Amino acid sequence: MGTASVAALCADREPVVRANYDRFLDALGALGPYREEPKKTSIPLARGVGFAGVHPRKGSLVLTLRTDRPIANPRVVKTEQVSPNRYHNEVKLSSPDEVDAEVVGWLRDASTLG
């Protein structure tokens, strides 16, 4: 069985998908250390515990943020309560420019939740 990798997950996607992911990693790196844990269909991100997941699609990324509350924002395309104090909030990123201060703020909140 092959090892999952970011390159493999982005291989059959439009070039913007890898550009989105690289921009996303630049923003995430400014927040401190983290681990990428590539799986067959997604890239969970952890800092002690998992705080986000990246799901490459054909022409975009879907970012799932683990938070202690729903994020009330039109950019959040889906919110799911997974336990009494945990929510998964999905944000679709179609271009690198969408990895902006708002998304970075949500990432910061999710990464410090632990």
C-alpha cells in the first residue's frame, strides 16, 4: 500500500489547488509549528491534536476548521456539531487570494483550541 502525500492528493487537480494549498501553508506557518498528516483523500493538520483538515477537490480546497462554536459567516458553506463543544466548519477556497486575514484568524482560533 502506498504512502499518502500532498503531491499525490494534488496531482490530478487543477493547478490552482496546489497554489491554494501553498498559500494556505504560508499563512499557517506564521502561526507556529504544526504537522501535516496526509491521508488517502485529505490532509489533517495537527498541533498536539487535530485542528483542521484540507480536502483537495478538482478546482478548489475545502478547509474544515475544528472550533468550539459555529462560525457564523457566509463563507462557511457547512457547519456540523460533532460533540457538545466541537464544531466542524467548512470553507471553500477557490483561489489563493481567499486565504486572507479572516481565514487566518479562524485558523488561529482553531489551532489554539487544543
